[in-house]
Amino acid sequence: MRKTLLAVLALALFVPGPAWAATPTTVDDYLRQARDATDLPGVSAVVTHGEEIVKATGSGHESTGAAVTADTPMRVASLSKSMTAAAVLTLVDEGRVALDQPVVTYLPEFRTTDPRTPRITVRHLLNQTSGLSDRTLDIPATQEATDLEGYLAALRDGELAAEPGTHWEYCNVNFDVAARLVEVVDGRDFAEAIRQRVFEPLGMHASAIGASASPGYNSVFGAWVSRSELRDLREGGSGGVVTTAADMGRWLISQTGRGPRILSPESLATLHQPWPGGDYAMGWGVEDLNGRKVLMHNGNLFTYSAIQAFDPATGDGYAVMTNSSALYEDTYDILVGLDAITRGKQPEPVGGGRQWTDLGLAVFTLVATGLGALGVIRSGRWARRERRARWWRASGLLLPVLVLVTYPQWVSFLANGRTVTWAQLTYFTAPLTIALGVAAAAALATAVARLIRWRAVRAL
């Protein structure tokens, strides 16, 4: 036991505490120190004010070994939603789409088994109040689709979880259906339509839907492991954008109504206006940032993570992107610090959250391994002590096995009903998955060993 404690203490020495080497005074200093403290493989960020990109920069390395800069392509996951919504609203400004018209007006093939589906409007999609839900749709089938037309076909056996317009629920399907709507009404595939309607007018020449990016990383017990991308529909509107910090600066400027404009003032206001029953708008949510209400949205794509925010009152905007994903995400903490330093305040130290999380799971895994080995070794002693007992007294050890078997279900429950697959659980949740797998294996080995020894003792 003493050796185990010493090993844990030794591991703890490698976990950095939340402290700066020196107080950062510039965005570059802050980002460099934040990356060092968080040990992220790479991070890029941008700060805007009014019509100006105050700073776009990067720190770290891609898997290729090239330095991460303001021009490094990054997947921004669900930050794509606000851009998809903007593409839809360009069609609204042209009079080709009406937000309160049913989606089937433009997509007759959009249907489920639920008779309420024809009542879903375009606004419902963008506000995520359509009633579409991971809980009632065949999400694995949608992940097998190779294009947006096939994606819609995969929805046909599903149903709604609520009456359209009455309940908010985060569901990627809303924005992938919206992307198909843009495709059909515009007459070009979604990638080209959003390029012509959003990216090019704003000068976002390095941005695209479904473009390739360097493999990202997952943290496995503190070590960054390069991972290939998880297969999914990369051409969708819910998370398909690949962009750069410099381009994100142009996007954030447009959200304040400054710089080149792709939307009328009315449509821009609609994009940012939360639905009447909550604080979610159209790919934006109202959040607190250092005591101020701002519009914000984060995203995670298993090997990439990102966050964006802007303050309509001041015109300040921020985006942080990383080529990695872990159980503890540092992007929000870094964004909070960026906001502080650009407002002349001292940022709070960041870092340690991911490292401590991984350390805790590593220790849990080591302890589970040791207890499993000890349980097998001592199974004979247990069997002799329990000679007259029933063998099922060892069945309590099967609880960790049950936890592992139902792992996707309870993670889905904790994620507010979002569908979670086994494949996804091997990515940024890998340390937890490994820890639960080892605990289940240890418990099962102990239970089997006890049963075998108990039967042998009973036969004497």
C-alpha cells in the first residue's frame, strides 16, 4: 500500500498547477503560456474589436510537425451551426425562404413516421425547437449517409420527441436538415452554396465545408495520441466547417454588423435572438463571460474542439480552436482569459483540469488492476470461507460489468439524450472507457475465479 501511495504522489508531481511562469501582458504571451499550462498539442485564437482583427495567432504543432499559426486549418465542429443559419437567412433576405413556413414546403422528402413532422418550420430547425431528437431518430443510420439527400432518407423511420415549437433540445439533425434545405433552394451542393453565400463575401477564403484537416489528438492518461477522424458526414451543416483563426476573425466581425455584410440588419438580429422559451438563438446561445451577457457557442468533434463568443454591446469577439479533444476542455478557460487580458485585466491561470482528470482515471485504473489481481489470488481463501454460502454472493462483483455494458446508454442520458456510440467513446472519452473496461475485467475475473474455487471446495 505504501508503494502505491508513493507511486500516486510521483504521478502527481507531473501534473502542473494553475500558475503562470510570468504574468502575461499580450495576447501572444497569454496564448503561449496557456498552451504550456494546458499542454495542448496546438491552439489558435483570434480577438476582434469592431471592424478590426486585434490579434490572430497560434501556438504549438500540428501532427505534421508544422507550427500552428493563425492560418492553420481547424475543424470547428458545432460553431458551424451559426454559419449554416446565416446561409439560410441569406435565402430569407432574398425572399426565397420564409422562416415560419413548414420545412416540407422546400423539402417535400423531409418526413418521419410522426404526423407532426409537416408542422416543423424553418425557424424551428434553427432554434432547435423542432421536436427532432437523438432519442427518437436513428442517428447511427444518419452517420452512414454519404450525402445530405441520403441523410434525410435515414430520418424516415424516426419520430418526434415533442410538438414542434414547444420544447428546446440540442440535436445536430436540425442543422443538417437546414443544410439540405440550402442545397435544394440554392441549387448547388451545400459546400458550394455556403462558400458563395457566407465565406467568400466575408473574405473567409480559407474556410470550407468538408475540407481535409490534419489528424487531431486525444488525451489518454495525460499522453496526446494522434487519431484519425471518426467517420461521419463531413458535408453537413451541424459541424462540417474547417476554418482558420484569421477567417474566424472575419466571421466574428460580421456578427457585430460591421465589415462586409451578408445579412440585412433584420436577419442579423434574428440570427442572435433567442427563442421565446429559452436562451438559444440560431447557432448562438446567451452566456455569461466575466459578468457580461454575450453570444457564445462551443463545439467538439472528437479530435478537435473550439469556442466562439462576441459581445454585441462592445463589438469584442473571441474564438479559440484546438487540434485536440479530451474529457476536460480548456477552450472556454482560454477564451475567458483572452477576454480578460484584452480588457486590461489579469487573466486567471488556466491548466491542470485535463491533467488532474487523466491522473485520477489513471490511478483508478491501476487500483482496479491491483484489486482484480488480488481478488483472483485470494479467491481460494474466499471460497473456503464461504463454503456453505451460495455462489451468487460473488455476483455483486458483476456491477462494474453492468456499468460497462450500459456505458453508452448512461453517457447518453448524462448528455441530455444525445446518441453516443461505442466508436465515439473510444475518442476523447478514451481514459474513462479504458478505466471502466479494466474495472469490469478485474471484477469479472475475480467473480469467475471465486466461482471456480467455490465449486472445487464444495466438491471436497
